[in-house]
Amino acid sequence: MAKLLLGKDVAEALNARIASRAEALVKKGITPTLAIIRCGEDPSQLSYERGALKRAETTGVTVRTEVLPGETGKEELLAKIKELGTDPMVHGILLLRPLPSHLRPFEHEICNAVPPEKDVDCMTDLSNAGVYTGSPIGFPPCTPQAVMEFFDYYHIDLKGKDVVVIGRSLVVGRPVAMMAMARHATVTICHTRTADVPFHTRQADIIITSAGVLNSLTAGYVREGQIVIDVAINWDPAKKEGKGGIAGDAAFDEVAEKAEAVTPVPGGVGAVTTSVLMEHVVSAAERQNGELID
Amino acid sequence: MAKLLLGKDVAEALNARIASRAEALVKKGITPTLAIIRCGEDPSQLSYERGALKRAETTGVTVRTEVLPGETGKEELLAKIKELGTDPMVHGILLLRPLPSHLRPFEHEICNAVPPEKDVDCMTDLSNAGVYTGSPIGFPPCTPQAVMEFFDYYHIDLKGKDVVVIGRSLVVGRPVAMMAMARHATVTICHTRTADVPFHTRQADIIITSAGVLNSLTAGYVREGQIVIDVAINWDPAKKEGKGGIAGDAAFDEVAEKAEAVTPVPGGVGAVTTSVLMEHVVSAAERQNGELID
């Protein structure tokens, strides 16, 4: 039976480090501040916001919630982003998405209005360039960074390891591949057009799955000794005595029987992402006040 | 014996297509124009420039050579880039590198002064973001695009193929991996920290090597039926009866004996890169004059 890599443990250790950095900033008169922009009252965005507020409290980050009506126009939203972008008291900006449908045609322009140094969840082209080139322009998306936090917490050195990533999205697959490669892993990216995914995954030292397909990672995909990082969040109608619940890509029981270590869903990577968001806000505050805190 | 994939043939077909697009632009009063900025008289830059001028002539692209003294200051160079960046008669800007040593600490800032829509050789962060996200922001580097031209010319469909890339540089390895993945290949990126490169390459359908190490790709790295794209340009002192000459990563004779197809060096990918540069200039002119040519 695989060792469980628990998000709770990773997040606790990370939160403590963030809190101590936030405290050091506050002592110097800098209150690390995240502005969350929400257009409308989407329930899943409200739920995400509550989670972020709670995590902010634990870590000593201040959150300013900017709620705009659901019918906000493009120019109003751009003006709000510009206001927060130039406000020296705001260090990070998070725009909750999906945007209302009338704004979606302008999503690329709207996201890129965020200054990259305040782009704490990789909404801009320049943050993506930073992930790809391995430079500190902006910040990587929170989820792949959360995966790296697991590697750090559990002392999993990627150097020379074969890492197989399932999924090539810009929020998980591609950035996690780049970040694993920056740690000197040999990375293979599998996706929907890959001819034989289990052929690749069985050879891996570490599998990072973000397919978003319930029970897609079965026993046939894994071998003994592997580490499986399950990044997906799927709805499993069969869970909790048929009432349904969230689950990852892994057919958990059969994968956990073979693998050496595995992240559960829930309780795995997803439990760390808002901590990473707060870490980015604190990093942003540190970078933006470099001369004050050096 | 492997089929030779010849850069000359790829370039000829590409040149003809570019020339016809350039001609169509000229008929509409738009002269596709590349500005080459050179600081000083570095012999290898002069040689590259001569090659570009020759290729420009074949394809109907106009080149404006801007030669600045080797001791040019940062502000002067930035002013020149700004001048060309805002000049509607200039569609592409190529800054020859390496820059003189006193400018190298500012290289990132200088390169990023080029507007991405005129960045025909991927010097800017935004062009890199375009390569990574698969969006037409700026242009990819010429060498990996030249590799794609081989796939097009020889009708090599990457969908579902296993492609192994050796090298993770921003000029070849990383972009060629992203571009192959955009064509739905399953890509593995090997590099200096990869534990067992031949293990990976022997499994590939297509090997793209950019290690930059003479004779590093030996018979043990390949198997029958593979396509080998050799992107490296190394100096081989043993070539041409000991007088020396350029060579790729592949120990050519032994690889060509096994592989199904291989690009020679010289005469392979390198013979196509300046054509790609001209294609980018013509594309840039088309994009910048979209309303005029639609």
C-alpha cells in the first residue's frame, strides 16, 4: 500500500514559512496584500474566494475583495485592474474566472492588463514566458507550483528522474513539465493524441496526472516504486455511498496498491494551491519592496 | 542506408512560396522589409548577414542594414530599436548577437525593446510566450521552425508520434518540443542531466538532436525506422581529410546505416533557417497590414 502524500502536511509547513515572511514584511511597514477581483456572484467563485480568505488569515496576508457587478463592461474592468496595478499597497491581483460571458471575447486583453509583477496566478503572457524560460517574470500558476511544494516537502529530488506528465494545459500540464525540467527531470508530456499513454507512464519514476478524467489512471498505467501525483479534480458520482464526491484521475485503490507513494484527492495537491497563492503574494511584496527589505 | 532529408529541397520550395507572397505584398504597395542591426564588425555576424542578404534577394524581401559602432551605448541602441520599431516601413527587426560585451548585462532589456510583432527571431519574452502557449504573439526562433518545414516538406505527420528532443535550450530544444507537441506529438525532452539518453532515443519515432556535441548520437542511440533530425552545428577537425569542417551531433555513417531518414550537416536544417527568417518577415508584413491585404 502506497504512502499517502498529504496536502495538509505540505500546506501546514508552507503556511508557517509564509506567515513568518509576512510578519517580517509587516514589521517593515509592508502589509502583503492580495486584491481579488470578482465580477458577479458565481457560486464556485464565491467558494474559492472564501477558501482564499481563510488561507490569507492563516498566513498573514491581507485580502482586498473588489466585487464588480456581473454586467461590468470591459472598460470598467480594465480601469479597475489599472487602478490596482498602480496601487503600491496592492502586491498581487487575482481576477476570478470564468469572466461573465460578454467579457470572454476580451479575456486575453483583460488578463494581460495585470502587471506581471502582480500576476500571482499566471494570467499574463509574460508570466507564461517566465515559466517557459525559467525566469522570475511574474509567477507560475498555483497548481503546478503546489506540485513542486510536494517534492520539496517530501524531499523528492527530480534530478535525472523520468517524469511523465499527462495533460498539456497551460494551467497544469505544460507548466508542471517546465518546472520539473528546471529541476533537471527528463520530462515526457502525454495528452489526448498520445498513442499509448500507459507505455509511457509505466516507464516513469514519477507520474503527474492532470487528464481530468475519472478513473483514467488504472493499475495498468503504473508499476511498483512509482510516485503518483494526482492533480485532477473530477466528480465521482459513486463516491460516499453513491452521494458523489470529488476524485482524481487515479482509480485510487488499485493505483495505491502498486505505487510507492500517491497524493489522494481530495486532500492532495488541491489542499496546497491557496497556500501557494499566498506565497506568491508575499514574494510579490518582497520583490516590489526589494530596496526596503534588503 | 537512410534517405537524406535535404535542406536545399526544403528551402527551395519554401523560398518559392515566400517569393510569391512577397510579390503579392509588393503589388499592394507593401515592401516586406527586414532591418538587421549589427553593433561592430564581428566576422561571424558579417557572414550571417551576407547569407541573409542573399536569401532576402531570392525571396523578394528588402533588407535594411543598420550598422552601429562596436562601442555603441545602451541608450543609443535602444533608440535605434525604437526608431525601427515605430517605422511602418520596417516589418521585422533582427539584432545580431552576441552583443558587444559592455552591452551584455542589458541584453534582456535590449531584446525586449523590439516590438513582438516585429520580433522575427524570437528575442523577446512575448515571442517566447507565443511559442509556449501556441499563440501568434511574435515569432518562434528560426531553427525549430526550420525543423517544422522539414516535416511539412516531407509529409511527416507528427500526430501520435513519439518525438525525443535532445537539448533544452530556448533557441532549439524547448521551442522544437513545444512546436512538435502543438502538432500532437508525444514529446520527451532529454538533456545533460538525463540518466539514460539512448534509452529514450531508441524508443522514439523521431529524434531531434541539438546537443551540440560532435559524434554524441551514435549507433547505440538509434534503431531502424527512425527519422533523425540533426540540428547541431559542431566543428569536426577530422572532416575533409583532416582540414576540418562542420558536422552535427550524429556519428553520421553509423546513424545513417540504421535510420530510415536523416538530415545531413551541412546541408540539412541549417540550410533552411534564413528562409524561415524571410518567411517571418513576410508574415510580419502581412499581419501588420492585415486591413490592406485582406
